[in-house]
Amino acid sequence: MIRQWKKIDSQTIADFRIFSARKDTSLSPRTGQEHSFFILDSPDWVNVIPVTPDGRIVLIRQYRHGIEQVTLEIPGGMVDGDDGDAAEAGRRELLEETGYAAEEVIYLGSVHSNPAFLNNQTYTYLATSVRRVQEPQFDGAEDIEVVLADAAEIPDMIRHGRITHALVVAAFYHYSLYKEQ
């Protein structure tokens, strides 16, 4: 039986704008030995699957520095302290990144972003009957292109490696479960 490890020490080792890094020392319940683990403390994230009245999905293309490539994703970002909740953050991110606003936002599910070293969750929302209401409001580090795709194309985009972001793939899985209900 797998048991919880006992944390005996935790130290913040770096603090950055979007996360802080800490070193935890924990005891193995199986061996009693101490081990060090490096954890990123990060705010929760949100992803939004925006669907237009005619059933198209609003996607975004943006450059991702971690892989040094342009990716095809859905709107999303951090849940800020100013946001009331993840749904509000999703509406904000949708508007800022695409200029679209939603008639309704429906919770689809959440996943742990990467529980091996991150302590946050990513929430997924469906945004229904989205319409373009303004120009996108990018921050200085964003360069985003809005792309509309037929919903039926999404599985092939994932299958053929056009959509590769793991949290976006998880979001579309939540969406497929929702549609099966």
C-alpha cells in the first residue's frame, strides 16, 4: 500500500513572477530515508474551449519559449488574485487573447498540471456562443493569432500532432466527455 510521505523541511529557493521554486525534504514511509524534491508553486491555470454559434472552435497560435515553436492551443492562462474564480479568469483570458466574449461558461473538469513537480490545477471551461466583441488585448510578451476550426477537425489535429499541448489535449478530452452526456 502506498502511503503519504512525511515532509520534514521546506525551503523557498527562488521566487519568479509566475511561480516560486522550493526544495522539500521528505521521509520515505517505506525506507525511512530522506529525499529532496524540487517543487514549483504556481497559481492555478484555466483553459477555455470557445465555441461560436455556428459550432466552430476558437483556437490560438502562439510562440512557446519552452519548446521554441509555435503551438496551436485554446485560450487560457493563470488564475490571478484579482479573478473571483477560475471561470472569471477564463472569461478574462478569452477576451484578452481573442477579443471574444462568451454567452455562458460551463465547467468541464480539472487536472493536476504535472503533479511530479507542480502543485497547481488546470481548470477547463466550455464557452458557448462566443462572439468577437473587441480587438485582443495582448500583454507585452504575447503574440497571438486567432484561428477558427470546425469542431469535427479537432480529433485529427490532435492525432496528427497539430495540437500537442498536453493540457489542451486534456481539455478536449473533457469536452468530448461533456458532449457524450
